[in-house]
Amino acid sequence: MLNLFGEVGGGIKMAGNESTKKVIVKIMGEEYVLRGQATREHMLKVGEYVNDIMRDLSEKHPRMSMQKIAVLSSLNLASDLLALQREKEKKKVNKADKADKADKAGKEDKAGKEDKADKEDKADKVDKE
């Protein structure tokens, strides 16, 4: 998870941490100072992505207030994030199911080999009698 702390013209101050980076991004004409552990490139991409989403909504709905554009952008981003999380969880479950099936198949194969060995042992005993 990206851990950013933003500020507009002052505001939030973080404790001095050598690995904390600071980036200024422009979103819908406003400058935001982002501070976080992520790379500068990542923080710049995040700002650019948010700006693109908000700009697209603003162009489609020119009479919509900036507050509504921000809320709708947040809802769209949250929806995308939840969809990705569901997809990731499905892949995780599918991977676990495949591993279980492979494990079960391996056990069945081993059991089959043991049954075959038992039958061969019995056949050997019959032959010896």
C-alpha cells in the first residue's frame, strides 16, 4: 500500500526520516506535496494518474463541482482496487486448489503403487506355495 502524506501550502509535517521522499504534484491546477516511502517516480505517477482521472471526469461533466469530481474519482479508484483485490484472491484460491489437486493426485498415485506392490507380493506368495 502506498503510504503518502499530503499537504497543501504547509500543513502536515512528518517526522524526519531519511527514507521519506518529498514530491510536488499538480492535480487539477492545485499543487500537493506528497511525502512517503515510495520512490519519487511512483509518487509522481500516482499524482499524474489521479489528475488524469479527475480531468477526464471534469471534461465529461463540466458543470460538476470539484468536490464531486474528487469523490467520484475516489469511488472509481476504490472500485478498481476492490476488483483487483478480488481477482488476486481468486488467483490465490485457484492456485491453492491446483496444489490440493496435485497433492491428492500424488497421494492417489502413491496409494495405487502401494496396492500394486501388495498384489505383487500376494502373487509371489501364491507362486511360492
